[in-house]
Amino acid sequence: MDFMRNPVAPSAGNAANPGALPYVKSIPCSNYTIGDDYDVWRVHYKDNVRAVFNLDTQDARLNDLYLRWISTRLSPGPTRAVYGNLDDADKASWDVLDQALSDAFVDQKDKLDFLSRLNAHRRTPGMSLRTYKDMLLQKMDKYQKELRRVPGEWQRTVLQRFREGLENPALAANLMMNCSGPGATLDQAFNVATNWENTMSHMGQQVTNGAANPLLTAMMGGPIMAAVQMAPNGQAPITQHIPVQSYACPSTDRLSRIEIKLKEHDLSIAEVKAGQLQLQSEVQAIRTDITQNFASLRKDLGLVQGQPTAPRAQQSYQPAHQQSYQQPNHNQPRPQIYGQPRQSNE
């Protein structure tokens, strides 16, 4: 908004040359930082450059302006270092530089996740079909741009990704029935999904008024709640099938997601309890082992209960210089050798 408060001041030669570019100090655009979506930021940057110089989208001078001002809108530090580490040949043309920066700033984790799974792009709660479709096309152009060269494969892949990313299984099944085959396109799938959600919204209003058809609700993926009403005079009870409204609205999958979360939490609690029981059993086994080993040790040391240990005989210590020397007794018989007594010389 700085350029709105401080309009661009034309140079002295602009009056004589109406086609000359105005004098611009800076581009009023936020800096790009590693971690942000470069493709989204690039659109914002190009729009600001075009607006500051008041040029048409087809003006041939725009690419040179993009090339000249891009370095001023990269955050100092690692982001600016990526630009500085590029070869001079990559900085000679805007198209080449733009592709080089896009490859350098791409989120490799998000790219691998998108390419490895057809349902990587999910429709989050509250997201409109239009936003869901546009974001899918943006990711396809970002990570599978080469697929555009094969129109048939492109349409098949984007249609499958559009169907697999929907949270509502009934809507996905409806697309498989009404939008399939070689000639199916993403626009057709978008129209079918829009009509289906409008129908579900209308049915949701009918459910509120109590006029919905239970069979039709069940066919559309909504559950049926059976209400039993007791009849008077001992007659058979009357069973009424009432469609559940929450499944007949555009947010029909909200309750199912809650149930899934509850089941996941129940499983997690069960795993924690099982782990706790296993830990308790292991602690008890260790405690029993320690008790047995300690009892065995007491038994070996004579510390059995009821049998006090006899005190050990204490030997008095006498230094070596105070010990008396005992003369050997030469009158003792000598040991026999090889079983024969030794002959005496006497």
C-alpha cells in the first residue's frame, strides 16, 4: 500500500517520451521466505510489478522487469542465498530463472506425498467444491506439469484424484456411476458433484419438515433410524423409519468422521490398557524373581528365618615380626617314594 500513498513519480524524460517506464524505488510486495508456497507468491509478485509500472499483461517488457526486481523481494539469508548460488545462465532469462527458483523452493516432502498417493489432496471440512478443484489443478500444474503433454492421461489422473480426495463415499460412488469413461472430464465431475450436493441440501430441508423418503435417503448414503411406537389395546407396535438429517446435508460425512475418531480413540485406550496390564505382569514377574533370589541368598548365607547365624570365629591378627618361628622336626618319618619306604643310611 506504500505505492498508493506515495504515487510513482515520473522521470524528467517521461513527458517527452510517453512510452518510457516510470521511476520506481521498490516493488510493494511481501518478501518470499523458504517454506512459503513459491507459486502462490510469484503470482502476487508479478501482479505488483505489473501494477506499479502500469503495464498490460501482454507487454514484452514485463519479463525484464520480473528479472530485475526478483532479487529485492527474496528474504535475506538462506532464501537470498539460493538465488545467489544459481548460475549466471539461469539468471539471463525470466522463464529459466522462474523454473530454477520453483525447483529450488519446492517442498520435497509434499511433492513425494502427492505423487505417491491419489488421495493425497483431500477436501477438508468446510471447503467448497470450487476451492477443492482449483487447489487440485494448482498442485497438478506444480508437481505433474509434464502430464499436460498427454491430454488423455491428464484428464484421467485429475479426475481420479478429484474423486479419491472427497471425504463423502456416497458422492465418490455417484461420480463413478455418472462420470466415468474415456470422455469424462474434470468439469463434468465438478458439475455432477455440485448437483449432487444441491440435491442433498434440498433433501436435508425435507428431512427437517418430516417429508423425506426413507428409501431415497438410504440410496443416497443416509442412514435410517427406526423409531418404535407402542400401540394401544395390546396391538403390535408401530415401527417408523426416520432418515437422519445429518447425513443428508452437504456436510453429511461430519458424523461419520466423528464416529471414526471415537473408534480410533477407543482403540488407543484399549492399546494403552493392554500395555499397562503387560507392564504390571512384567513388574510382578521381576518382583517374584527378586524375592526368590533374595531367599536363596539368605539360605546360602545361613540367614534362614528362625535359625540365627552362628557368629564366625574371629582370628586375632598378629604382625609377622611378632610371630614365633617354629623349628622343623627332623625326627618325623619322611614320605615314601613310589610306595616303598626310604632306606636309612644308619
